[in-house]
Amino acid sequence: MEAGERLPDLAVTPDRYLTVRYAGASGDFNPIHVDEEFARSVGLPGRILHGLWTMAQVARAQTEAAGGPGTLRRLSVQFRGLGVPEQEVRVTSTVREVADGQAIVDAEARQGETRIVRRGEAVLDLSRSPAPEVRHA
């Protein structure tokens, strides 16, 4: 990785049931995530994605680019917009600097023109190489 390098985008389209599954996994059963009618009754366009799910996609983009989850040392983000199921979320990332075996990466997640995560900053440990590939004859 080099400063200024754009890392591969991560594009994922959450299916219509993602918020229900994520509620079960995270324990966050806020009705804005699981109840379509309730979400609309409070002025939302429908059920919205969990912020932590969108943050996880930012983390995933970094670790896939750097060689695995063991490379992520720190991640911070700002949640700024609402994401909804069944629309693509795209994470973009650019290396800001590389020094002492670490890369600092700026990232954001968008759904269309809406920035749902901004000012993402990941610190990646470049000295942690992925496990060697094992091939069987």
C-alpha cells in the first residue's frame, strides 16, 4: 500500500431481511430496524440499517484489502445518514499515509448519493501477512 492509493471498493446490497437477522445477532431490536410500519410512523422511509452493520462493512473493506481481519488495529467512523435494505452500499477507501508498517486509510460508505458513514479512519498493520495458502495435490 502507498499513500494516495485507492483501495478496492466494497459493494454489498443488504437484502430485505438483513435488519431482522442483524437485530438477532446484535441484540438491537429497536423497532426502526425491524418493524416497517413503526419506522414509517416515525417519519422514516421504512426499516433502516443498523449503524453498526454499516460500520462493519467499512471494516470489511479494509481487512479484505489488507489481507485479513488480523490487520485491523483501529477503526473510527461518523454515522451521518440513514441506510435502507435492498439498496447497494458502497465503501470507498484511500490510503492517507504509510509509516512504520502501518497504513492509515480514509473511508466512507454511501448508498446512492447519501453518505451513511463518513470520516472513517482505519489503521492497518501491514506487517501481518495473511496465512500462507495451502494447496493439496
